[in-house]
Amino acid sequence: MSPTKTKGVSQARILRQPHHVRDLSLAAQGKARILWADRDMPVLAMIRERFGKEKPLRGRRVSACLHVTAETGNLMRTLKAGGAELVLVASNPLSTQDDVAASLVKDFGVRVYAIRGEDRDTYYAHLDAALRHTPVITMDDGADLVHGLHTTHTRYAKGIIASLEETTTGVNRLRALERQGELLLPVFAVNDAETKHLFDNRYGTGQSTLDGIIRATDILIAGRTVVAAGYGWCGKGFAMRAKGHGADVVITEVNPIRAIEARMDGFRVLPMAQAAPIGDIFCTVTGNMHVIRPEHFLKMKDYAIVCNSGHFDIELDLKGLAKIAKKIEKNVVPFMDRYTLRSGRRIMVIAEGRLVNLGAAHGHPASVMDMSFATQALTSEYAVKNAKKLTVTVHDVPRHIEEYIAHMKLKTMNVSIDKLTPEQKKYLASWTMGT
Ligand code: ADE
């Protein structure tokens, strides 16, 4: 996949434009996809209806750096209904759905700067546009806006009420900033909410990662050996779904507790060096760098398929792979590059080592993003309401928000649950009863 060069379009010119998307004539298809996703996002739709009446974000400038998908489109509609003045930019150069970006501009009046396949300069020019919007609330998927607010654009940090972070990798970065005493603004670890990671990371990544692999390769998963690097929530979801398709799943881990968990969940656990020669498909979901390196690539079977579903494109050492390859063929089939090693063995890399679920498929399904984005919407409302009280720390999403979303989701799924009896409540609150 070659990057989209915005040749002749200088950074300054991008910044002067009210939006920067590939082609506004794609809007009709984008709108149809946004509305189709909306059918499966009932909790967010309820919030949007209330936001439309109450306008809790009236006149607040919000900059969002998220994957520009149909589901994100519905979050943008919700924030806009709440009165926010919005700018949306991509959180990954390969994840933008150009039709959705076009529709958000044309049909929903959102300022979007995002083009699928944008080159590095354009990506950073878009981030710059989001920061120059001088937001009071930011939403990140991977901490790029927060990074800008702590490096190139520190002058805007003072005006921020709160920054909301969607993903594990981003939260790790925010906690590192906090530990080093360098955090400049209040942040909410939206990823850590149970209404987010238990469902989005596990069922969303599980399904969409496999979807990306299947769309790119068209291969049967049954009977293959699938190596999942990492057994966090995303890795668990992916392993579970690969097993469901009939794969022989091997887990690699560095965390001994997660390794036990993987073993007791019925998976083989091996170091990558031992998994490399037996795997047919490899997928990294660790959040760390260079998990699969030249020493591993050299041991792989001919036509091993390799991809990544962690946030950044650093989990596969592709520079190292390029060094040991005698030939690299880009896009030999859509979404896949072929690296031929000196031994003659070939390694197929999906989506340039970027998020396979968004690079080669459409990301998590709407039903799971419903909860993630309901959490984002309600946390932004909470932040605005409590702006004066927020300390410059990493905050958890308030429990009442999670409980509200969980109850609403159950209701829309037509699932009822029991209530604690007064006796049970008393028992849970005491340490002497019933012993
Ligand atoms: N991250 C993973 N899947 C996504 C989706 N469908 N929309 C936005 N962000 C995502």
C-alpha cells in the first residue's frame, strides 16, 4: 500500500482548510454505513437524544483523534448533538474510512482531517489542525493529542478541561507521564472502564482481528497453527475466536500470570523462538515493540502470514525483516506485502504491520463500540460538569457511568437480571453475618 501524498498541499494549506478528506462525493455511501452502524449502537443513540435536548457540551471545543469509522461517526454525531464544536482527525494513517469522513463533513457538519493512507507529514498536519482548534476536551486513541500537548503544543495544555484516552497503549503512556511527574492536564483512562475493555478489547478485537486476517488472506483458519503474541484482553479475545474457528492456538507471553491463564484456558504456551517454526499465522497483540524479530522470521515456514493488532506498527520488526529479505513486493494481493528471504522462504505481512483489524477490515463491530463510545460521551459530559474539581492525574471513569451504561446495554439486549434483596445487601456490607 503506498501512502497518499498530499503533493503540493502544504501543511499551512491543510490548516487553512475547514476539512481535509479524500472525496466528498463518497458521502452517500458513508452516510448509509454510519446509519447502519447506528442501528447497533442503541445506548449511544439514547445519549444522543438526551444530549440534543440538554446540550451539556454547548460551545465546548472538542478535538478527537480516533479511528475514522462508521462507529466513530456516531460518536461525533452524539457530541455534536450535545453542542460540541468538533474537529476529528485519524489516530492511524491506515484506519480512515474515506466514505465516512466525507459524510461526516457533508451530512453532519463535522470538521474532519483524515485520508486513508495519508503520509507521515499529512498525518502530523492533521494532528496539528486538531490542536490548533484549541480544544477544551480531547479524545485520543493512542495518546497522540496528549503527546502534542506535552511536546510541540504545550501552550494549549492549560486550556484543557480533560483528555480522554480510548486504548491500552495510550493509557500506558499517560500513566508513564504521571509517574514521571510530567502530566500537564487531567486525563480519563476510558480504556480501563469495564464497559470498555471487557467488551471492546476482548470481543471487538477478537472478532475484528480474525476478520482482517480472513479478508486479507481468504484462508481457512481451521487446522492452522495460529500464534497469538500477548494474552491481555485483546489477545484473549483473538485466541478465543481463532480456537472457535478450529485453529491450534499457541500463546507467547512475558507475563507469568497471563501465561498460566493461557495454559489453563487450554492453549499451548511457548517462547516465540519455539513458536516461530510451527506457526502458520502470527498476530501480535502486546503493546510492546519488536515482539517478532529477524531471528524469528528466519525460522518461519514458507508463506507464514504475519500481522499485528496492537495499537502501533512497532510490534513486528519490519525494518529487521527488510534487512534479511532479498526481495520485497508490495501489495502482491490487496493488503499483503511479500518478503522473500535469502533461503527462498516467503513471509506475508498484512497491512504493513499496522492494526490488521482496521487496516484490512472495518474495526470492531458497532454493538461493542456502542459501550466504548457511550463511555466516552458520558465521561466528556462528566468532565465538563466537574471541570473545576478535576485534579491533574489519571482518573478512572466514574463507577456510576459504567453502571448506567451496563444497565442500558442489558435493557437494549432484552436481558433482565436479579436485584440484591435487603438481606443480601446487609450480608455483603457486614463481616460478622453468616460465618
Ligand atoms: N477501534 C477498533 N475498532 C474501532 C471502530 N470500529 N471504530 C473506532 N475505533 C475502533
